[in-house]
Amino acid sequence: MGNLWQRLFRSQKPVAGRVRLMATGSVRASARIPDDDVVVEPDFPLTEIEDRFHRFVLDLPPSEAGEPSAAEQAMLKRLDLLSTRFDMRSLPRLPSVLPQLLRTLKNDNAAGGQLAKLVGRDPLMVGEVMRVTSSSYYRSAQPISSLQQAVVLLGQDGLRRVLTQYVMKPILQANAGSFGQAAGERLWDHAERCSHACAWLARHNGGDTFEAYLVGTICHTGTGAVVRLLDQLAQDSALTSPSTEFIASCGALAARLSLQAAQHWELPARVVEAMADRQPGKTVATSSPLGKTLAAADGLAMAQLLGEHERLDRDVDLSHTWPDAFAPALLARCQQDLRRHFPAAEKSI
């Protein structure tokens, strides 16, 4: 990844090691759950979190430049042209059995034998299910001797999550191309947090938890595709450290490609609709229920991941960031839940 950005942005080398970009000013550090009836403006702009997140994923240095340079404008035009020619068929294929399996999992009364029969049609899927159920988390008193036993042990929620991870993790990690190994890992780290937050919000707001989990997992698929496109332009580019508008434009392009990927994979209609809600010009206030869930979960997951890597204050309060979608108290609880499930790694002394 470093080689790519050294070629793209030759005039300024990325900052060595981890850059500590702490939230400053009037950012609230209190973990207190706010009152729902108190109107409070968010102190930390979501656009800044998104900029820091994309720079973290792409291993880019910070920049004080807001407007894009002439070279960046030319790069954006070339990126846009390349994106119109991007072949969605180049993305890893979803298992042919997955759509039928997802439809069956929508039925809470689906029998374990029926689910096992569908899973059994994909040998790699079988291997993943057996691997997970053999882990210490699922290990039972009796060894697992059949696929049906493994499916029953997982339960429908567990099976949904295993299948989503089985399908999407390789796609996110491979989609970033030869220079994107670090970017792919970081995108997957975000996907884990975003899908967790999506499912949590849906569970507490009457939504479909599996569709929420799925959309949270795939929402940044297009970011890896943008890295691949930048890879194609790296040989003859000579840009400085990219401006905030350049990063934002790359993010908008990634959102468009993510929507196209969801349509190409024929994912559930509400998932595609939620991805459409993330396109430029759309607002959270007019989004679908799942679109609102994704918008909040994506921002919370970005902040969580940045906090873990000391790119943002871990205690930043985002509970008032989406007042048209969720009560502040609910968002504060979701943020606390993310911190419990994804604690920052302890530093070695």
C-alpha cells in the first residue's frame, strides 16, 4: 500500500508510525447517556471523521488543504472515467446457493436439516461452518459429527453471521488489489464494527437485524474498488498530499460503486435501498429506516476504529449527530456497546 501512495503523492511522505489525531476543542468526552429531550448540536463534524477514516484506510497523511489542486481535479476526472468502465464481474462471485439460503433464513421456522442441505451444496461454506463450530466459543460437550449438528448449534443468527463473514471478508480484502492488503484489513475491521452497530440499532428499533448486519458489512465494498482504480493511475501521477475535497470525492465514488456491487449481487431490496440512500445528494432525514440505521452505524464504526488506533479521541460523543434518525440516548448506548465489544488493544510496556 505504501508504494502506491508514495507514487501517487510523491511530494510528501506519509507520517511515520501512527499519527495521534485527537479530537480537540469542545468535543464532549463524557460517557454519560444524554437526555432525549435536550437539543444539542453535535460538536465533532462527521465530515472530519469520514476524512480521517479514509486517510487511515488508505494510509495517507493529514492535509490542511481544502480545495483540490489542478492535478487532483485531473485525477478525479480520470477516476470518474475509469469508474464508468469498472466491470462489476471482476468482483469475487457470491456462492450460487447464497440467495436461496438467505431467503430460507428469513423464515424463523426453517428446519436445521433444510438449512444444512443448502449449506452442503457449497464445500467451502461447509468448511467455514464446521471450522466456526469447532472453535472454543461454540465447542460443546460432544464433538460435532455432522453438518446438521453444526447448523443447529450455530442457530439462525449465528449461521447468518458466519455466512456473511464467509462471503464478504475475502471480497473486502481482495477487492483492494495488489497494493491494498492493509486497506483490505482495515476495511474488514470497519465492516465488523459497522455490522455490529447496524444489527444493534435494528434490534433496538424494530428493524430486521440480519439485513442490517448484511448492509453494515458491505457498505464500503466500493472503497476497495477505488483503491484498485487508483492503482491503475499510480504510474504517471505526481500529486501532493490530497485535499479534503479530493478524499470526499473518492468517498462519493466509492459509495456509488458500493451501490452497484449490491445491485450486481442481487442483495435484498431493502439492503439495496439503504445503499442508495448513501449516495451524494441524499439526506438521512429522508432515508429509509435501514438507510438511517446504516448512516448512524457507519459513523459510529468509523469513530470506534479511529479511536482504537489513536486517530480520534475514544470518548468522542456522537449521540446527537443523527437527530432525525435516532434518539441520543439510544446512540450513546450503541457507542458504549461498540466500546465493550471492540476494546482498544493494550500497549506493550
